[in-house]
Amino acid sequence: MVAETPAIETRQLTKVYPGFWKSQQVAALTNLNLTVRRGEIFGLLGPNGSGKTTTIKILLGLINPTAGEALVMGQPGGDQDTRRRIGYLPEESYLYRFLNARQTLDFYARLFNMNRTQRRQAVDYYLDFVGLDPQVRSRRIGPYSKGQTRRVALAQALLNNPDLVIMDEPTSGLDPVGMLEIKNMILRLKQAGKTVLLSSHQLADVEDVCDRLVILYRGKVELEGALSDLLEVKDVFQLEGRNIDAALQERLLTLAREAGAIELKTGRPRVRLEDLFKRLVESKRRGEAAAAGR
Ligand SMILES: Nc1ncnc2c1ncn2[C@@H]1O[C@H](COP(=O)(O)OP(=O)(O)O)[C@@H](O)[C@H]1O
Ligand SMILES: [Mg+2]
């Protein structure tokens, strides 16, 4: 069987932004080789200025590479038919302040030539998917919070039911709960069989969702691999459990020492402050929802 073409493939992709003087040129990407398989969540990570947005813009055909190749589902970036199968969440979304969420999505649905019935269905389906509060859907977008605006922009990116979803810094500016919700949405996109390319400069944002990732630094790949491989400390074994009293702890330690284990450490696990915060807010929200339902 012929292997399926990757969702994204770049070969020796290079971008130099011109400057008036040669010394002002910026090498934003240098010989970038990426392969994103279909159906996976791929993280494009790196600090600000490392070339993430440049990579995405080339994949979308918004800018041309200086050298090298960028293929999306086997076609050069910017190919018209391929563009229709991509959903794009830009780093900054510019939405019309005076339209409400429904009108905004309806406007884009028209561009995809959907009829009235299809539009109404798609608009509500995707606003549900991104979890935009039904109460604000008919209010104009101007005063929306950052999280609400991000949701509308994401719904817009999904409106044409794309196979590949490209998100540039999807969690930037969101609070931890908003971040968690975006992560859950990304996992649901994967469950629906979609490929997701996601860029971020905040590793914790994407740590739980990526199957594989690269870390860029000044336009070059510094690290790449499967998330589980990169983060697992391979030569350390951990044991965790309940009902382990002091006597049992001592026995386990003695056994381990006698068997030659070294650098033994014991202690109690800690939760991350982020998780503690999320649990708190979620239980508050559930309480409010239950009270409102009564
Ligand atoms: N239009 C442009 N003209 C000149 N330099 C640019 C342009 N866009 C980006 N750059 C530079 O290219 C480098 C990579 O930028 P970018 O791809 O936006 O990084 P990231 O998205 O990882 O923050 C940065 O040094 C940035 O200043
Ligand atoms: Mg960027």
C-alpha cells in the first residue's frame, strides 16, 4: 500500500525577510524540515520570533518561501483546492465589532456558498462546539472578552469542516480555564479525525494535547519528537499508592536499597497550581449552572 501523503511536509524551507540594507535582512526560517501526519496533533513551539507564524503563512500561501518547499496534503502552499480544506485561526483575529457572533459566522458561511438552512445549522453547530455562551451570541462582538472573541474566530475557522486546522497561538491571552477548554476542543477535533497544527510559545498550553512537536529557535529546529518520548525520564521508576504506612515505606526502601537501586527519593505527590485553580473554577461553574437550571 502506498503511504498516505502527509498533511504537511516542508523540505529545507527557508525564509529571509528582505531589508533595505543587507544587514537588516532577517533569516526567519532556515532549512526547516517538518512532517505532520494525518490525524495527529502537531505542536510548533518556540519563543517569540522563532518563525512559527512565518511557517504557517507559507503553508497557507500568504507569503512565499525564499527557498525550499512547503506541501499541504501533497500540494504547494496556497493551492486553491487545498485552501478549502484548511481551517485557519490567525494569531490576531479581526472581527467586525458591530456584528454579533451569529451574523459574523453567517457572513463567512455565505462565502462558502451555503444556503440559508445550511448556514443556520452550521453557525449554531460550531458556536456550540466552541462553547460560546448562547446569551451573548446575538450581542455585538465589540465588548466581547478575549476568550469569547477567540471562540468566534475558532468557530469561523471550522465553519467549512476542514480536514486540517491550523491554529496560531490559540491560547494566547486566555485564562487557565479558557486554555483548558481550548485544549479539550483540540482533542475533540482529533477525535473527529482532523489534523491539527498548533503553534505556541507557552509549552504548558500544549503539553497535554500534542502527539508530536518541534521546538524552533531562531528559525531552526532545536528539538523534535513524540511528546511522550521527549518528556519521559527513561531511567527513573516511580511507585505511587495509598495505604503505604511508615513500616511499609521502610520495607520498600530497604528492599530497593538491597536490590541496588540508587538515588532513592520518597515523598508525597503535589498537584499543579494550574490544576487546583481549574478544579476550583469548574466546580463553581457547575454550581452556578445547577442553580440556574433549578
Ligand atoms: N514581515 C516581516 N518583515 C521582516 N521581518 C519579519 C516579518 N515578519 C516576521 N519577521 C521576523 O521574522 C522572525 C520570525 O517571526 P515570526 O514568524 O512572526 O515568529 P513567531 O511567530 O515564532 O513569533 C522574527 O525575527 C520577526 O521579527
Ligand atoms: Mg507568531
